[in-house]
Amino acid sequence: MITDIVEDEMKEFESQVLQEERLSTPKTILLAFQHLLAMYAGDILIPLLIGAALKFNAQQMTYLISVDIFMCGIATFLQIKRTPLTGIALPVVLGSAVEYLAPMEHIGNTFGWGYMYGGVIAAGIFVFLISGLFARLRKFFPVVVTGSLITLIGFTLIPVAFQNIGGGNVADPQFGSASNLILGFVTALIIILIQVFTHGFVKRISVLIGIVAGSVIAVLMGLIDPTPISQASWLKIPLPFYFATPKFEWSSILTMLLAAVTCMIESTGVYFALADITERKLTADDLKRGYRSEGIAAILGGIFNTFPYSTFSQNVGIVQLSGIKKLRPIYFSAGMLLILGLIPKFSAIATLIPTSVLGGAMLVMFGMVGAQGIKMLAAVDMTVNNLLVIAVSIGVGLGVTTQPTLFHILPATVQTILDNGMVVGCVTAIIMNLLLNGSKGLDETRESLAE
């Protein structure tokens, strides 16, 4: 009886989410490919950095990138497919979480690869177990807090976009070269022009068109080397414990748990941004399913020797720009990630897209995320107290982002949290809202906690 009720509720929920007009398969594939390209650069960057820090050889690096892309597909499926236990069912793509980058590098170089992957599994179990408790903190995220957090997510990522426009690596002598600047800003301009002067489906795939056009220009400028395609293999099956068998050590686990909390706070902001765009009211149960999905994805990441996975902020901008709020393109995108992960040669093609081209696209997408936060804040009663919450939280978050070494005298585990502008800004917004607005600032969220 209870099972039938749950199944009926699940079917009703999915029908509500998917009851918009059905897109044709070719259009869906293009939209899915747009989502994939939006997250691809940010995702492969993590295995590249980890591999370099741990001195992986070329063969190990190729495998790590491929299996990471495959696991991105698995993690995305876990999040978009609603089950009795998991799946927030919002149009979101998951990728390797940057919050874990520094802790993984430290653990891998200090204790060894096994302890690094043991920490990943422990973080996943932790996220899964506290998902219900953390979801109950929904009452501490009224619009003034979530709007500030989403604005901060967009604006703190703008420097990342500009770094990519310059070429990605600040130490590279070619950083900020004329060719990089031309590719980056021309790509951004193409996306903007398509948004302004076109209509219908072309407008919805403006980011995809911009990235493709920028890449074509790079080919004409002789800036793309196809060598990685010929060197990549055709098939590679992901294997558990490929690099090391997980081992566990308390300080490594504690460091990863701190990164997990940081990641959950950022994911919360992304969930609310997508909920606002899709006009869906999130409940504590929705958030719990979302956190659980990320926890399971992290556990699998540890087993397959990759990374923990979380929501990608840039894909919020894609949803906003395209106007497509369906889950179907995300299902296709997750499927593409699985295919790319199994066929390294296809993955190598995507790695040829110049970083500056992706940076130009990120500039528009991250700006749209920030604009979405401002749109949410427009609905807030602009009292002096609310203005202070917004001003100080965004100011603190941006300040930490621009001066990440501000807390260098503190222990490394504390720096893991305080070096993240999004987390510091979010905590500041929550505390200031409680101090300035008290219980009144929590009233608007209490209805969403009813189950």
C-alpha cells in the first residue's frame, strides 16, 4: 500500500517536471551537448591538477580524465532521476568538486593515494548520513540569504572566467596574449549577439554556437593541435581501485569532511538558483535527496579512484540563457558523458577547445548566475537590516575571493573553509540575518519544511 502511494507520488512529480512541450531528439542532443561543453573544461581541470600534483604519468593521466568523465555521467544520473531516497530532479549536471582539490593534493602527497581515496569515501558516507539534518537547515536560507549566496556564486566565479580568457595558466608566458584575448572576448560577443538578435531554438543554443565558432576561429589561427586525438585509445573500461586500495586515517578524513560541508553549502545555493529559474519550491525532502545523491556519487568516486562530485554552477547559466527547464537534455548530457568516458579518443576531441574560448562562454554564464541572484534579491523588502545582510555577506565573500591568502597564518584545515569566498559569504549572510532579523527572517521558509 505504502509502496503504491510512493510510486504514484513519484509518477505525479515526474509528470509535473516534464509536462512542457517535448523537444525533438536532434534539438535535445544539441542542448545536451551545450550543457556538456559548459561543464567540460571545469571538470577535466580537476584531474589535470590532481594528476600533476601527484606526478601521474601520461597513461595514468589519460585514464584519470576518462574515468572522471564517466563518473560525471553516473553522478548526474543519480541527481536528476528521482527515487524514494535520491535525486533532486532539477536540470543540473554534476562534476568533480573543486572544494576537495587542495585537501586531496595534501593527503595524496603526505599520506599516499590510498588515504586520499579513503578520505573521499568517508566524505561521501558523511554527506549521505547528515543529509537529513543538513536539509533541515533550509529555514536558515530565506530569500535574502539565498539571493546573496547565488549572486556571490556568480560574481566569485567571474575571475575564473577571466583567467580562462587569458589562457588558464597565469604562469604561462602566453597568458593574456592577443590570440587568447581575441578568442575569449569574440566568443562572449558571439553569444551576446545571438541572444540579442535571434529567436527560438538558435537563441537557446547560443553558448554552444559561441564555443563552436570560437573553436573554428582558433583552427583558422592555427592554435589547435590534433595530436592528442591520435594518441588516445578507443576504449577504456573504468575499474575499481585502479590506482590504490582505499585506506583510512583520522586527520585525512577530518580534512575531507570540512571540504564536504563547504561543498554542501555551495550546492544548496545552486539548488535554490535552479528552483527559482524553474519556478519550483524546494522542500527539506528535496534537499535531502540532493545531498544523498552527491554522497553516493562521492562514495563511488572513492571506489573508482576519482573524486567527489557536486553541482556545476555554470550549468545554471545555461538553463537561464536557453530557457529550457526540462530534464530530458540533462539525461542526454549524462549519457554523452558516459560515452566520452568509455572512449578516450572522443574525450580528446573536447580537450582541444581552447581555454580562452571556454573562458568567454563562462564570462556570460557566470554573469547570468549573478544576475539570477540579483533578480531574487529584487523580491526582498529592502530594509536597512536586509541591505546590511546583502552588503556585508557579498562584500566578505568577494574579499576572500580576491585575497585568498588572507588567512594564511591559520591551520590548513581552517583555511580549507575560510579560503572559499562562497562559503564565508554564505555563513556571514546566515549569521547576520539571524542577528538583524531574528526569527522574523526565518518565517518565510518554515512552510517548505512541512512533509
